[in-house]
Amino acid sequence: MLTTADLLTIIQEQKNPNINQIAKKLEIPQDYLHEILTTLHRHNLIEYDSKTGKITMPKWLTNINKKIEATKPTTGEIILPRYQEIQIQDITIGNYTKEPLALKIWIKAKRKEIAICNIS
């Protein structure tokens, strides 16, 4: 299911996006997308010109992303025991090796990384 954060990310990543490009990328009807964009515009989450179909990110939101990227990333480590599974939200991660493994996680605004490492 498409979330607001997903849609904002898609808009931000596109070069000069318009409603036609976004609707085609998301494979949803333009009428439905128009309603969504109008609501996001009303709440100042995007700048949307319904006459031209142009969509841009507001300056305040772009500045927040830059500040987040400049900060230290969220980090974490999960130890995954041998022959075990863990569930994080709706994702099941399994370790089917003879050794326990570490999942090292770094999260920033635009970049998310997970490294699978041996525990030594």
C-alpha cells in the first residue's frame, strides 16, 4: 500500500514531476492521484498546480531532508541466532547458517543499509 512518505519520496526523486508521470509510475488513475495531490497541497506537504499538473516539494520540507541527511544516522544491531528467524513488522528474517549473525542497520533520510556480518 502506498503511503504518504512513499509518494513524497517518489515526487522528490523525479526530475520536474507532473501528475502524468507520477500516475504512470504508480499505475493509478490520474483522477485518484489528483485527489491525493490536492489533499497534500492543502496540508502544505507539496506544491501542486492542478492546471499544469506540476508538482514540487515545498522549501520547508526540502530543508528538513537536508538537515536529516546531515545528522548522524540511526544505527542498530540485531543478533540473529543460528537456525532462527526474527520478525520485524511484516518482514521475516532467517538465519539458516551454523553461526549466529549480526544485522547492522544504518538509517538516514534517503539511504537505508543493512549489513549481514559474522559475529567475532
